[in-house]
Amino acid sequence: MSFWSKVIAITRKDALSELRTKEIISAVLVFALLVILIFNFAFGARPEAVDLVASGMLWVTFAFAGVLSLNRAFIVEKEDNCLDGLLICPMSREVIYVGKVLASLLFMLIVEAIALPVFALLFNLPVLTAQLIGITVLVTIGFVAVGTLFSALAVNTKAREMVLPILFLPIVIPLIVAAVKASELALAGKSWGELYPWLPIIISFDVIFLVVAYLIFAFIVEE
Amino acid sequence: MGQEASQSSAIEVRGLTKSFGDRLALKGVSLTIARGESVVIFGPNGAGKTTLVKVLATILKPTSGRVLINALEVKSSAEAIRRHIGVVTHQTFLYGNLTAYENLDFYARMFDVPRRRERVQEVAALVGMTSRLHDRVSTLSRGMQQRISIARALLHKPGIMLLDEAETGLDPQATGLLWSAMRTGENGEPRTIILTTHNLERGFALCDRLLIMGQGKILYEASRQVLDLTGLIEAYQHCTGVRI
Amino acid sequence: MKRLILWGLGLVLMFLALYLVFLYAPIEKVMGIVQKNFYLMVPMGWLSLLSYFVIFIGSIFYLTKRDRKWDDLAYSAAEVGIIFTSLALMVGSIWARPIWGVWWAWEEPRLTTTLVLWFIYLACLLVRSLTVEEGRGATFAAVVGVIGFIDIPFVILSTSLWRGMHPPLIIFEEGGLDPRMRLTLMLSIVAYTVLYVVILMQRVAIRRDEAEVKKLKGLVSQES
């Protein structure tokens, strides 16, 4: 299908560019590791303290890393006005949204795949469970769904880098709350069933915001 | 009129306006361009040239008025129209981190170009960039980037070219070569071309017909046969109040 | 004329509400006089939600119809909304102090929800002022308005569940309320809603005038 082949072309193009420069992934990864390091000093690495704040730490790190990485998503499209180049391609505007969502999702998941084991190692936590990985992937989808929309919006404003967090963070607060609570339970070794009601909140957030952002995206790139 | 006229003309614009918030960038533009005609638009900065080109390129939506390209309405068939037009501006639309080949290949995918590899080689040869095809775009000179950008616009064999300050970074010799590459269509017939430029002399040399825009309106329109360069400069000064 | 009637109605209702609050409604046994705060807090909380609904309507119609008047409505509702949301936060804080002994209670999901709403309102207003082209600022604000409105149920749900509370079915549902208190509360809500509508209409009118003045200024500067 033409829609998906073009979506994949956009994702592939972003991945290729990233593979060459490693701009986003390396910077975001270093940032995430630094945040973890700073948390360690801020809260002290005593086991009882870690148990209390571990899940919060994880999601503060990923939320801020997400802002950093999503900020870059549309800046590359503005550099030689490539966004106009995409707008003259024979396809609906939504192709751009989906392609960018997939690319940002890919970058975020790579960063998380590296940061999570480091996190586990440094704080001696059972991070690598199916539950926690599942939660991470689901919450990241929600971040990227909202973040890609706002990233496209933010590049058209005066203070690009500052606008995204101001828009993005209040909207994803419910997602962060659910992520923190669910990860807390997952770190305590609870089963999938005990993650209720957080899991349905996360999943419905993902679905609803993917659909709404998909529908509304054209208004942002079009004048 | 109506159906018949729009069938024969490549571009037909009637009463086009475009506003950004409260600012009116185009205040009622009407214009008909025949197939194979080359039309140059002059005008000072802020005259609305770029806005007009962007509306024709379906990047901007008209606020009111009718725009038909190859008898297709931009409001309803923008996607189909995009297959008929190639756009070159002073911005290249190229990704600096990718090679010229990768850029062309990407746009070929976006335009559903059949036999991508051969076509990319073809357009690269057309703009004389075969040897640098595997260099990163950011390492190429500005003029070379512009050549790749022209190759990008030719990938899907458009019948209409929209050129907005397209000669940016190109030396006069290259401009001549690239002009003929853009002007000559696939079947040997000339492509329809609309171009904007600051360079009156060069624009005058290339066009069949010329327009002068100012403050969102077409102020002057003439065929090249009835005018010489001095006449053009006089008309330009008269319309825009800008001395050259 | 219509506006004048609304003004009058608002004035009468406001006095009536004051009368009911201070002279008619009984003093609560446990909390005492402090509980009177409640008749201000609930309407403010309600208006910060209502205002969001108005933004949503304005935003949706602006995006689909591209008519300035819808943007005027959405913008005015955001501005008036952030005022009422700020008041809700202040009143909530004044309420929290004597009841819980702290100025801010994270345990109270309605307070937390209101705070998140406040930030979303701020986002709505900021995105407009940070956008270079004015026409796009309106579009962007509308997009944020739509996304923010859809976010509200998630905010309410997550902040209530966060502290292990059941999500409130109605925001101001209070079981076993004295009928006199209920009447007073209802009337307060109506009175403040009328006040809200009056202020909103006023703001929309001012915004139209602003646009008119700007247009005339443009014409004048073009002439000269």
C-alpha cells in the first residue's frame, strides 16, 4: 500500500540520517545517564531510598529524555525547509505524522533499551521483567504520539526548544502518573493482573491520542 | 469559457486571495498560463510572489478564489496535482546528512517513481552531478546542492515547473544548462514554467510573458514580443516605485 | 440590551447567593465557618472545567470553519478560564489550610487536577504569543485546546487513582448535604456561571474591538 510504503520511507530516511550522525540517540542517551547519576546523588543510593523513588526516577528520566529527542524530530525538517519538500509529495499529510512517530519511537526505544539495563545495574533493581518492558514500550508510544504533534508545532514558534516541554509535559502528566504507579508495582514483582487499573489508562491514552493527533496533524503543517 | 478554457491551459487562477491572520498576502490574483508557456514574475520583496508559487505548489491553501492546475482544482485534488508539478526554490528541500543519491531515492519513493535506481541516475546525469552522487549533501557546494534540488524536482517527470529564486548559488553558465534541462519536457515539448527572480535581465531572457507583482496584486502583464529590456525596467520602476 | 439583562441578572443572583451563603445556610458542625469557602470553591472549580469546554468548542469550530469569531471565543475562554482556575487554586489553598493544616494538599485530587488544568491553560495562551505569524498562532492554540480538553478525563482519573481514591462521578458531588446547603451551593454555581458568561462576552467584545482598531490603524498607516 502506498500509504505505508511512504511512511516507511520517511522512517527509513530518519533512521539513515541518525545512523550516520548518531546525533539524537547519543545526546539523549548521555543526558539520560547523567540524570540517573544526578538522582543518585540527590537521593542517596541507600536501598530503602531507591525502593521509594526508583520508579519515579525512571520516568522523570525518560520524560525529559523524550522532550530532548522529540525536539529534534522536526528541526531536521526545517533546516533546508524539507518540510515543504514533504508537503509537495503526492500523499496525505498524515503520512508525515505516522512516519515521524515511528522514527521517534525507534530512537526512544533504543535509548531506553540501553538506559534500562544501566539503571538496573546501578541500583540493583529487577528492571528486566516482561511487565516493566511492556509498560516502558506502551508509555513511550503515548509520549511519541503527543510529542510528535507538538514537535511539529514547536518548530514554527519563536523559542522552539522551550515550547515543547511547556506543551508536552502538562498533557502527559496522566501518562507519567500511570507509568510511575505501574512501574512501582512491576518493580515489586507484581503480575500483569495487579497492574490494573494503570495499564488500561496507559493503553487508552495511547489509542486516543494517536487517533486525535493523526486527525489534527494536517492543521499544524498546513496554512 | 469555463471547461474548455481550463482544458487547454496549464494553470488558471481566478480571484485568488491568501491571508495570514489579518495580513493579506494575495489580494485577488487572476492569471491564465497556457501549456508550454514560460512566465516570469518580477516584484520586490513582500510582493506576494513566493506566496503565489506556494499556493500553486499546494503548500499553502487559498483563502478564496479558484486555482486550477491541468484542470484539477487545488482544494479537492491537491494530491493528484502534486504529480504534475516540480518545485525548485532557494531552499533545496534536501537532507544534509544524507548523500545526494539517498535524497533522490527518498523523493523517488515519495513520488512512486518506477525503476527508481535508473531514474535517479538519469536525473543526476541531466544536471551533471553523476560523479558526486554518493557524497553527503552537506559537503557539496551551494551550487551543487541546487543542481541536486533541480534533479529532485524532475524525478517524477512533471509537466509544470515552479521556480522560486531557483538560480540561487548557480553560476550563469550552469543556469543556462539547467534551464534547458528544466524547459525540455519528456516528449520534447517545452514544459510550462513559472519562475520568480530578482534578476530582471535573466528573467527577461528566459520568458515568453512577464508579470510584475506588488502588494499582493498583479500590476503589469506583457508579452515579451512587445517589450524590450529598457521597457521592462521602466515598467518595473513605474509599478513598484523601486529604482534600479 | 441582552448583555444588560445578563448583567442585571448576575447582580441579583450574586446578592442572593451572598445572602444564602452567610445568612441562610447553616454553619457546618465540624468545620465551622470555614466551610463557607466551599460555596466559592465549587463554582470556581466548575468554571475552570466549563471554560475548557468552551475552548474546545471554539477550537473545533475554528479549525473546521476558519472563522475568526470562533478563535475570539476560544482565546477569551482561555484567558477568563485561567483567571477562574487561579482563583480555584487560591480558594482551594485557603480551604486546605484550616481543614488539613497545610496550604497545599496533594491528597486532594480536585486540587491537583485544577493545578494540571492551570498549566494546560497556560500552554494554550503561551503558544499563541510565541508563534510568529498571528494566523498560525490561532491554529496552534486551537490544536492545544483540543488536545488539552481530551486530556482532562485522563487527568481527573489518574490524579484520583494516584492517591487510591475512587474517581468522583461528578466533580462536586457531596453526599448527605443539608438541603439548605445544597440550595445555597446550587445558587452559587448558577450565580458564578452567569458572572462567567458576562465576563466572557465582554472579553470577546473587547477582542473584536482590538481587531477593529488594528485594522483601522493598518489602513491609516497605508494612507500616509
